[in-house]
Amino acid sequence: MSFYANPDPTYQPAMRLVTNITNANPCVVTTSFDHDYITGTIVRLYVPVYYGMFQVNGLYGDIKVLTGDTFSVSLDTSYYDSFLAPVTPPYTSETALCVPIGNLNGVYTVAVENVTE
């Protein structure tokens, strides 16, 4: 099974597929490709139970961008189960996600410009 996340969707910042979360304080999240987030963005993590680290499912925190595909989240995962993406069916039908809360208003130029004629 293959999962897809649009690298340049209309609404920004966009959801990203998570490939790793460290056991640390703060934890570091790795995405499947560049996330394009900015420091201070608040994200919510969705982690299926099959991925381990199910304790973070539904938790949210603000981030600090580290690289194009990694960021730290203000969550202490030091004592949580290790994150481990499954590689065999049927558990590969779900994926771990990072979903930003809010949006970047600057990308919605139609909302502030009169485009009707």
C-alpha cells in the first residue's frame, strides 16, 4: 500500500505523513518529505496503535523547525512506547499523521482582493 500527501496543496500549512517520532523531551518528528512549517506552528499528532507510541495520538504542541523534514514538538515522549511503522498488512492500511492547527492567511489572496468583473 502506498500513501500520498500533496506536497503543495491549496491550504497551507498542510498535513504531512510521519515516518518517525523520537523518545525525547521535546520529541523530534520526521516527515516523509519537506513539511514547509514555521517555528511556532501548533500541530496535532495522529498515531495508529500499530505504530507504537500510541500515547501521542491526539496530542498537540508548538513546534521548532530543525530541518526541512524534521521539527521538535513541545511534548515529552521519553517514557512512551517507541515509534515503529508497521511494514506488513493489515496494519499498513493506516498511517501516522501530523496536522497543523490553523492556517497561513497570507496565501488566500482571493479573500482580500476583488476578483469579480
